[in-house]
Amino acid sequence: MDKQHKAGFVNIVGNPNVGKSTLMNQLVGERISIATFKAQTTRHRIMGIVNTEDMQIVFSDTPGVLKPNYKLQESMLAFSESALTDADILLYVTDVVENPQKNMDFLEKVAKMTIPVILLINKIDESNQQKLGELVEQWHQLLPNAEILPISAKNKFGTEMLLKRIKELLPESPAYFDKDQLTDKPARFFVTEIIREKILLYYDKEVPYSVEVRCDSFKETEKQINISATIYVERDSQKGIIIGHQGTAIKKMSTEARKTLEKFFDKKIFLETFVKVDKDWRSNDKELNSFGYKWEN
């Protein structure tokens, strides 16, 4: 008789800078496929898929949970909170220096969850046995139903054990995604989403809601990926905001996007970003060219 196939969505949440991306890279490793949003569902961004013959784990990372200081951060928090509602397994990542009481509102929501929650205490190489024991006890009080697993994502300590545990907890289900390598079209889509996310984080007010991003070229070589993307805005004033004084704003945003893309693709990225007013951009050719933009059909 065939072994039952298991598949499920494993969502990674936690505060900023606790090592979620490093963990993601270790868990997905070389077995990565790139996927986009799953069509027609409320599932949010999928960043990596681990496939074996009898299993498919769909990992989803989220922005670091933060107390919103302004409206745009509220949407980032909503994104993290949506991860609580559509997971089969939740990985809550913390580390040895973070105060367990930080962001109690979010923790209270995690505590009420009925799906399996695995609490990962990361960076244990920066602590000692006694401190770790005290931390485990504190977390056990806060999240009594969670399994607690000390790890060091950077040193690959505990990650194989975690994968084994995830496999045990996964529900029986057919694969959600094709197990073959996906085409570069989803990769392009992922590029646009990363850039859009950074625009959401780094620009205030109404600008991010007026932005469209298109990946014009995605060329992969053995050593790096060359990406060219265009940011479309509705008005000249928005274009000015996106670019910033002497290009500082767009440079900062592009650098952050490039770093995230490099983590995800595990390759050096060369990223070019251009800004275009899409209502009457033809009359602005000269201005667009001054920013190094070349139109290609």
C-alpha cells in the first residue's frame, strides 16, 4: 500500500531581527521552488516549498510583527496576523535576547490557536544552559500549548529536528503545488512583490497605494541574477517622492529589496529600478531618460 502523502502550510512569525529569514533559508535550502500567492484563497505569500516524494511543506515568511506607528505599518501587522488564520502549523521565532513579554497582544492571539505551534528559541549559541532554561520556563508560561525547541539557525543546529517534527505534524493531503521546478514567471512576480513590500515599508502616506511594479527582465547566470524593474506611479509628484532627493529614497528602497531577493534566491542580485508615470509617460521621455530609463518593448 502507498504511503500517505502529507502537505501543509507552515507559517513563520515573530518580531523583527530574530532570525526568521536565516531559518527560512536553512529549512528550504537547495530544495527551493518559487511560488506566488495561491490563487483564489486567503493564503498569503509563499516563499519556499520543500518537496519530497511523500511530502510538501509550503513555508511562508511574514514581516516582523511590530506595533504600528503609522497606517502603513498597520497593514504589515495585518499581514502577520493573517498568518495565524491560514496555517496548518505555526512557527513562532524568538531569540535568547528578546524579552518574552514583547508584543503581548500578538502572543495572546498565538496562545488561543488550536493548530500546532512550535516556539523556536533562536541564537542559542549566544547563551548558556542556565539562561536558556529560564527562558524556556518563561515561554512555557506564556504559550503553554506550544512545543519549545531551542535552535541556532545560523549554525544549522536543531533545523533537521524541526523539519522532522513538522513532517510528523503535517496533515495528510495531496500536494498543493506542482512538484516540478516552476518557471521564471512566478520568480518575476515574486520580484515585484518584494519591491512593492519595500515601498510599503519605506514610503509614507498615499504613495504606496498608487504604485504598480513590473519586472521587465530577469536574467539568471551561474553567479548572479540581473533584474530590471519599473515602478509605475500616477503623478509626477509621486515619482519625485519615490526617487527622493538626488535619488536617495529609491536607492535605499532598492538596496533593501536587493538584500531580501539575495536571501531568497541565494544568489548575488544586480537590481535596476526605474520610475515611470504611466498616465502620460510618453511626453516625459526626456525626464525618464535622465534617470537612466530605457523603454523596451
